[in-house]
Amino acid sequence: MPSSLHYKGAHELAAMVRNKEISAVELLETFLARVESHNPKLNAIIWMDRDGAMERAVAADAALAKGEVWGPLHGVPLSLKESYQVAGSPTTWGVPDLKDNVTDTSAIGAQRLIDAGAIFFAKTNVPIHLADWQSFNEVYGTTNNPWDFALSPGGSSGGSAAALAAGLTGIDSGSDIGASIRNPAHYCGVFGHKPTFGAIPSRGQSMPGVYAASDISVIGPMARSAVDLEIALDAMAGPDLFDDAGWRLELPDAPQKALKDFRVAVKLTDPNCEVDQDYADQLQGLVEKLAAAGATVNDNTHPDVDTGRLYEIYLMLLRSATSSRLTDEQVEHWKEVATNAGADDASYLARMARANTMSHREWLQLNNERHALRFKFEAFFKDWDILLCPAAASAAFPHDQTGERHDRTISVNGQDVPTTDQMFWAGFSGVVFLPSTVGPAGLQPNGLPVGYQAIAGHLRDKTSIRFAQCVEREIGGFVAPPGFD
């Protein structure tokens, strides 16, 4: 990891504050100055509370002077994805009609990070409804990738990943239903963790009037170091209101101490989503380094599932989950699209139309199939610690804001393919509720960062994070993009 203060991990920054090598006020001032200098060309951070953050930083230093440590993130500047409610800040999800939606409550995940000692100071950009692998909207504009301003930083947590990569924040947290933590981490060269479904309560990471947790969707930490992922996970995880009266969450610790202790199954290709060769080569290089480090590696063993059917179930349940936002008029439109498409149409558009209008009975049948798949994965992870696979189809792609997302394309191996094909790698772990950690896998020949996706068994979040920590320590981790010193 680069040695510059603004590129250090949150755990390093917290240690510096606790050891009084730097004050919380000085640390906050450093990041505020970074935002002032570099954010105009990125537009990663779209709202700030300088005064409130400075007041809390002063209090953090005063507490430390009395020997009080608020938590493991004491004094670390914290930004959050715009979709998190934080009292006194706008929560729009990029929707113009919600530009004045300022809440007086905070998401439970946000509050737990603050209670761990972090200094909340900013919010980061998202696409409208968090529904794109880009981050642009009419409220806040477009966020650029710090590695190349012509490229997307990913989405929907694109502002978070860009801010981390450019050294504009100490730590962040995003959300993920379709790789919205994982693809931005991959595109920007940082770390992100999609937790086991339900491990971190999502309450308050929502639009007005929404109380029920969404199927598949989770919230989770993003950082420049895999060490920070575990610290933030420990702070954020645990039961929510109602459950906390009787339930406790004890995520199993990872027994592995080094890469040589891991059993790693490798899946770099699938018929449902072609992977760009430069990206696949980078992942293969990582696999060879894992083997050289002593890990048990096998690229001929995979979960006993029909990946095509898994992908179809994922898309149907995903689009069913997001259909609650549709108006009555939109539902009628999608009914017409589904009717015109016909039952045999397997296109993304046809599947989305059927998912947006399916009956509850149909949903129950798909959910039952999903749970059968979960048992298949559980059996697989009795023999393997990690399933290593891509996070997307390629490295970051150029901005493209024309038309609808399902009509856009990206270039993979010189061919234009639908951007939505790569949703396969989102759903591979997402639909079955499994934890996935994305970490840097190095730079492609074109200079762009790419990431690996490490999937672990149910509630084995610390296993995938420990794997990322060992890769970071033994092979390599975050590399800063040029031009932000």
C-alpha cells in the first residue's frame, strides 16, 4: 500500500490517532483538503458536512485526551453511499423528486460505524435507484473513474470506490444487490465486501416509506485495505430491532493464517458470461501466485449447479425485488412487453418483464429453487474455503448514458456484448446469499486495475476477508491511481 497519509488503511489511520501521531482534527483537515483539490474532476463526493464533522473531530481529540477511545475507527474520516440515511443529510438515491429528502434518522449500518468512532463527513454518488454499473443522475451529475476520467467507476457504489481510490476518504460503505459493492471495487482497484444476506441490517439504507428489507440486497464495507473490511464488518454486523431481544450473531473466525492454509477452487469462465482475455489472464496470474504461495488450488471443481438456471433464477428474483418501485402504469407496460416477448424469449428484457409482473406463486416456486441451490453450495464449501471467480466481464468501461441500461453494450474480446450479461458474476453468489470479497488482482497491460471475487460459505464472511488479507500481505493489494499525490 502507498505510504502517503491519505492512502493508508483506516486501521493505520486509527492507530495514528490513538498514538497521537496525528489528531482527528488534522486528519479530517487532510481529507477535506483532498476533496477540495481532487473532487472537482471526479465528482465522487456530492455532499459534505464540514462543520458537523469538525465538531465531532474536536470531540474525538478531547475524548482521547481523557483516555477515552470510542472504538476501532476512532478519528477516521468516513464517507457513505448517498443511499444511506444519515440524520441531517439528503438521501435521494439519485431521484430528482427526492432532492430535498433530508432525514432526521440514520441507517443502522451508518450509525454503527459512527459509534465505532468514525467521523462522518461526506456522501458519495450513485446512479438513479442504484440501478446501474455507472454512477450518474440528474441530481448530482456523473462520477468519473480515478484511473481514467472517460471510464465508469462502477455502480451503484461508484462514488464510494472512486473516493477511496483517489484518497478522498478514510473508509466507506456501500450496498449490493447486483454487484454494487463488488464491481466498483473491481473497477477502481479497492476492496469491498458483500456480506452474507442478513448479517448486517439494511434498515435505513432506503427510500422514504420503505421498512422491509429487500430480497438479495445487502450493505457492506469498502476500503483500501482488507484489514479494514473485518473491522467495519465487526462494527456493522449483528441483529436489528426486534431480533436483538433474543438473537446473537457470532460470525465464525477464519482459522487460516496464510495463503498456504486455503483450499481454493477456481472458476474463471462460464457460458453465461464471456470474460475479457486480458482480465482472465490477470486472474490466472493471481491463481499461479496462489499456488506458488502454497495454497491448494483446483480449477476443475465447481458447485454442482446448472449455472444457466441459477442465472435465470437470479435475474427473476432480482427484478422481482426491485419491481416494488414501479408505478401502476409501468407494471402495465411490462405486462405488454412480457406478452409480446413470448414464453421462450430468454433475453434480459423478457426476463425482466416477466419478473416485474410475476405472481406470488411463481415467486415462491423460484424461491424454493433458490434454496435448493443453497444446499448445493453448502455441500461444496465443506471441501473448499474459497471459490475464486471474476467480479465482472472486463475492466472499467467508457461512460455511456444513452437509452436504457439493458440496451447498452460493452466491448469484451473485441465484440460488443450487452452490459447486462456480466450480471451473471453478481448473481453467482448473490442469489444464494453467500459472502463475497473483492480485492485488487493487479493492473492489466492497459494500466487499468481489476479485481478477484472470493466467495465463501454461508456466514463465512471472515474466511473470504481473511483470504483477501492474505493476498494483500503475500501478493499485493491497493495501488494508487496516478495523478492524485
